[in-house]
Amino acid sequence: MTIWTDDPVRDAERYFADQEEELEALPECDMCGHPIQSVYLYEVFGQCICEDCMNGCRWDVTEYMEDSL
């Protein structure tokens, strides 16, 4: 938790350091390598996958059928 002082530069540096520390504690997506910042993730065959990557794997059935023919 950031404690605010009368030095705005120092406060900003501490704030960004705290944010970076929190990001490092989050699980990383096994597909893109970014920290998963949403409230949930997908676990598929033991891999953690973020919502953006999971949505990138989603197909409309009719498009999938047309592309596979």
C-alpha cells in the first residue's frame, strides 16, 4: 500500500514500484506471457491462458467448417 507524503515525485516512484510488484505476483499467460490481470483465467491441460488469448482461439462453427473444407 502506498503511503502518501508531501513529496509527489517520491510518491509517484513508490506508487509505480508498488504497481510493478503487484504485476509480478500475478500468474502469467502461457500463450502470450503477459500477467493475467482479470479476475479469472482459463486452465487448459495445465496451462494458464488469459481471456484475450482464449478469445483468439474461438471460432464461429460455420467459419470453422468452411475453412476446414
